[in-house]
Amino acid sequence: MTIGRLLLALCVAAGPAVSGEIQELGGFDAECTYKFTGQVAPGDTRKIAALNTYGSAGASLCLDSPGGSLPEGIKMFNEIWNSQMHTRVVAGDTCESACAIAWLGGGVQEGTLAIRFASRSIEPGGVLGFHAPRLDLPVGTTYPAEDVEKAFRIALKSAEDYFRIKQTTDDSVDALNDFLYARILETPGDSMFRIQSLAEALMANVEVTAVKAPETLRKANLIYLCENAFLVDRGVDVSLPDAAAHLQRLRDTAEAGERVGYINEKYWAVRMDHFRRNTNLCILRDSSLGHFLKSTKRYNADTTYPNGRPYFPTVEVSFAAVNIQTNAPSEKVWQALKELDGENGLGIRGVSLPHYAVFDGLTSLVDLPRH
């Protein structure tokens, strides 16, 4: 068996190396300016580099590919990252393995300061899947030691390239966050980690388009929003196998009793978990929630893609903690918050979340309401 056969290990999807095709479907503000289909193969990066990205507006590249050459997928990532290009997986399409690596590069720089914004998304019904590089060697075949050594070093180079992508950042936009990086490395080459739930999408920093925004909020929505905010803010715990386990632990350790309180004319608060003598809380400004609901109505009435980049109503979520015993009555927690507000204000640190974060994190993407 020659090194040429071993080099097949660098392909992260089976099948002949037939290069992909790119079709032009619309202008810069279309859902898909271009569409890439077929296997990822050497030469595909040059095709992407030749595309018109319409200056600062950027072009939208929709991807529908089972994967292919990992080295080429990494080259495609680098080309897309350094271009003005949005990447999308629309409903009914699949982007896995080398294709998903290329998808990570989606983003644009905007404004006079050329500030980078991530712009890579999937629709409910679109499939986005990742796994670790693999050496796919037939059983029962003998390989020369020098060829195995070469193949092993190539596999290490692939792992190094994944790490380089992990280290790629610009204006606080990370190409690959800790949660998704951990999921990729722990997923064997003959398996696939697919973004299937809302919690997975949020923790992996995967934008989800074509989701209808809620125009009213109930207490359950505030709890879901705060749970999802804590998942995003705390990030990955490598001792837990998936996003569902992260969410379940948060629910198992949640404070008992009434969890949602209206503190004053400025704040809502949600009791979360407890650490030593501190009760952790999620803080929601009443004005922010009001602005959010106005934005959701405008969003639901609009079906365009302004300037090519998907627009989402967002809501700000802040965090606070009060020094109070475990399982204290809710009234004591709310009173402690009022006193804290009088001293220093509430919720200085926080995160901004998209509108769909008000749904249960365990919701499958295909079950989200469509826009």
C-alpha cells in the first residue's frame, strides 16, 4: 500500500474527488448570491477567490456539500475569512466535514473602522456537521512503516490546522469557539456532530435564520432566555458530553421556589443556581425587553436580507449575584437585589442574544417557528 492511498485519509467524506460547482443565483442582497454544490476538491478555493463580493456589502455563499478534501476545506476557510462573504446552509441543504470547515469563515468587515462581524448561518432544516480528521485505512492490509509515519504526520498537520482555525480571531469574532472545538475533536471520523438543537446552536455560536420572533413574553420565556445566556457566558465544561447535559445541570442546580421577580420599574430578575453563599441571578432591563418586543414585530414583517447580512432582534441579558443562603425565600432575594441596585446598580456584565434564545434550549431547530 502506497502513501497515495494513505493520503485518502485527508478526505473527510467518502467518494471520488470530483470538484464542486458554483452557480450565481442573485445579487449581493439575495439569500444566496452563489451556491456551492458537490464534493470539496483541490481547485475549489480558486473558484471562490474569483467571485465578485460586491465590495463592503459582501456576497452570500450558500453551501450544499457532503465534504471532501480537508486541506482544500481549510484553504476555502482562509479565503472566505479574508473576503467579504456570508456563508449559509439553507433548509434542505447539507454542509458537513470539509464543507463545514469552510463555512466557519463567513463574515464581513463594516464601517470606516472595518469592524468584523461574523456572518455564517443555517436555517431550520439545514444540516451542518463536523467531526475530527481521520485515517481511514482498510482492515487486513499491511503498510510500510515509512508510509504510515508520513500519513500520521499529515494527520497531525490536519489537527494543527484545526488549532490554527481555533486561534483565528478578529475584533472579538472567533472563527471557532471552545464548545464547537471540543465537540469536533471528540467526534470520531466515522461519526458526525450536527447542530440540531437551539442550545447547540447558541453554544457553538451558530446563527439560525428564518425563525419567527415572539411578539409576547411569558415567565417561561424569561427563564429560557436566562438559561441560554448562562450557557453562552459560561461556555464549555469538558466533563459534560453535549449542550443538553450543560442545560440539564443548570436546571438541576436551579434555586427552588419562585424564580422570576419584578424588582422595580427598571428590572426583572431570574434566580439561577447557587455557588457557596452566592445566589446567581439573571437581570433583564424592562426597557430592553420593551425595545426587543418592538423589534420583533418589525422583524416578522420584513423578509429581506439587508446588506446581505442576516438581521436579528437581540436582547441584552446581564448577571448579578447576592450573598444569601441557599433556598432562601424569593422575597429575601428580591430585597437583596433592591439593596444592591441602590449601592452599585445591577447587571454590569452581560451578553447579547438573538431573538430565538427566548425558546427552550432543548428545542430542535426544525421545531422552531418559521419566519
